[in-house]
Amino acid sequence: MSLRSRPSGLVAAAAAAALILPTAAAPAGADTYRDMQFWLDDYGVEEAWETTEGEGVTIAVIDTGVDGGHPTLEGAVVGGADFSGGGESSGAPVTQAATEHGTLVASLAAGRGTDPDEGMADEDLFDDMDDDEWDEWFENFEADLEDAYGDDWEDEIDEEALDEFYETREFPLDEDLEESGGDEEDEDTDPRGAGVIGVAPGADLLSASLVLEDPNPYGPGTEEQIAEAVTWAVDQGADIINMSIGSGVQDWPESWDEAFLYAEEQDVLIVAASGNRAAGHLSVGAPATIPGVLTVAGVDEARSISRDSSSQGIAVDLAASSEPLVGALPGGGYARWEGTSGAAPIVSGAAALVMAAHPDLSAREVKHRLVSTADSQGSEGVDPEYGHGVLDVGEAVSGSVPEFSAADYPTLEDWIRVHRRADAEDEQAHEDIPEAAGVEPGPEGEPRELPRAAEVGGAQEWAGPAALGIGGLLVVLMLTGAVVHLLYRRSKHQ
């Protein structure tokens, strides 16, 4: 199976959906990023933190690479590897159409937060610059945008927002902060700090970096990369593997059987995003369709299924927030984004909390606690959009659950025994057809129809920009490089 992508449309989609947030704009005491994380309260995450923050649990993020140097991920990434042929052994982000995706995902699973005052700048910092200094700073800022989005960056950035920033020297979030009272001193400072924080801030992360484009300019295709990354993650001691990637088709290549079965045999829980309708994927695709995988759909803040960011199907187990989201960007910045790629790490973090609170549970029993405590939504029973319902982390960690029945949770081992054996028997039957019978067997080595490259949507259609969602959020400011310039200018004129 080939997981091809359409690079020509990826950067534009990502840019239209992500709101690059300023890392040095918020006044001291304001915590814009944490305030955006409504699921921490709505899903009972903060309640669960009274029991555990996920210490001792390891989550592997198989994605485009994770920037472990981001302030909110400092100390979180304990191991990494590259499977693309074009990355670093640390599992750092690999250059591709959605380079930022893995860092966004990792921050929602196990971000640590940051010091409340870290990266903050005085509100009048720009006012201290004369016109020449401001013009020079702004030119450097535009250079940062070009570095992030390429030569065509002006096509990806909201021109009106950029012009307004130049004319007023005010960050676009300033008005929002004033309306929310963010300019007032906050006496109830979160003891866990500021910035984006993951659902399991005490868990460790492993980063397996991939290139989700076929052909991969650096070497192996996605099929091979994913199989190797899953096996590596298990060998490195992962308890949970997060896969915010997918193919858009239900079948998976037989070469994945061994890797995913290995994870199952080693009692590793795999969490996968259901996919995004906006990418043309109306139904859940692999790896989310593989038996044993915990498949996550997406909902908005009102708990309504996301019409743009959530594929449906019988494989869906439960739903979590896919819009609006906020996450960390490589280099130290933050962004607003949306998609089931963000819902999956929220659930991975929740699974880490359950594992830490109940260390004797198997992966299937952890899955049982998550789905059986979900807040029921949609049709009675298991809904094709919501699954068992919307994630309730507090109940999953501390609540009562129905008795676990292994029969309710099919395994990949059972599926392989039934389906792959049948395929092998069909192939053998073809080989045994007498020549005189006049019957031609099917293609050798293809006992069942597998996805063709022309039929498969790109993994990155919802691993990257489609996971980031649909436009409607202004792409404005601000990249880490801008912060460096800010602090440089400030120190220069002190």
C-alpha cells in the first residue's frame, strides 16, 4: 500500500488553518494558551491530576518528528529515532509539508507547560523603537515567516492582519487578552506554570520521525517507515503509541501485521486518529481500522461531532476535542489548529493517566476504562461518529467501570488467524487448479484486494494540514525568531 500525499496543497492548507501565536506578546499574568485548553476542565483532566500526572508511563509519537527543545516539551522527550532517512537520530522534526505536526501532537499528550513569566515581554516593547528600528525588526520578522512557509509565504499569511500589525505595532491577541481580563494581575497562578500543557504532563515521550509523503525524497516509503517505527517504539519500552496519521482506506498492508501484532503481544496500547472528512475521508482508514487500536473521533467545544475533522465508521471507539485546539510549534512558538490528529494525543494522555493510576491493568483493560466511562453521545449503543461517547478522564482514572470482558475487545491476533489464513488458503487453492480446468487464478501474491496508490489519500492529508483543519482562522503571528529579535532589541536599548 502506498500512502501518497499532495504536497502542492499541504502548506496552504496548514497555513490557512493554523493561527501562529505570539510567544512574547502576552502581558505578565496572562495565560492565553492555557485558557484555550478547555478540555483540561471539561474532560476532568485537572480532576485526574489529583491522582496522577502520568509518571512512569511512556508515550511514543510516530509522526513528523518532535522538537524536544520547545519550552513546553523540555525534558519530556527521552528517546528518538528517524525512519525517513532524512532526519536526526533524536527524532527531531523532518522537513516536509507539515513539519510542525509531530510537535503539535506531542504537546497535547505530554507537554510540561512553561514558567508563567518565560518568554513574556513588556507591552510597550515596540513603542520603545524608533521608526528605523521598527522597520528593521519587521524585516527580520518577515524573514522568519519566509523561513517557515517558503518563498510563497505571502500567499499563506493573512495580509490584512500583517499590515495591521505593522501599522499598530500591536499583536492581534492583545484585544482578546483585554476582553478576557488578561491584562490584570492573576492571583491564582497555575502551580503547573503557563503555556500549553499535555493531558499527561508527567509522562515521557519517544519520538519516531517519518516523512509522510510518497515518494519519500530521503528513502523508504511510508509503509516501511510505519512498520519499523511501531516495532522500534515497542522495543524502546513504549506503553502507548500515538498515531495521528492515516491512509483514508480501511485495509492495511500485510507488512504491518507483524509490527502491530508485536505491539499487541507486548501489551502496548495504540491510539489512532479516525481521520478528517475535509480531506475526503468520510470513513475511518488504517491504521485506525486495525483490531485492537483505540480509534478517536473529533468533537467541538459543545461536544458536537466535527463535520470537517472527523471521519466515521464502526471502528470509532470514543471522541475527544478536535477543535479548537492549541499546540506547540517547532522552535518555541504556538499555534491554533484543529483535527482528529489533536484528539488522538488527548486520549493518549488520558490513557497514560489511567495506566499510572492502575499499573496492573493490561492495555485492553485500559481501553475498557476509557470507553466504558465515556459520556454517551449520538445513537444508542456504539455510534459510528462518537463511538461510546466523549472522553471523561476523571471517571476513567477514578470512576467505577463495568466488569471487563475480553470478548468485547477483538484482537489483531484473532483477525490474522481468520483472515490471513483464509487468504493463504485461497491462494493455495489457486495454485492447485488443474491446467485442464480452463480457470485462471488471481494475481500471485495478492490473495485479497489491497489499496492501490491511486486510491489512497495521503497520510499527511490528515496527519498534517487536514488534521490542522479548515481555514477560517487567520494566519498571523508569531515565530520564535521574532522573540529573539524582540529580546535582542530590548537588550540593545536598555
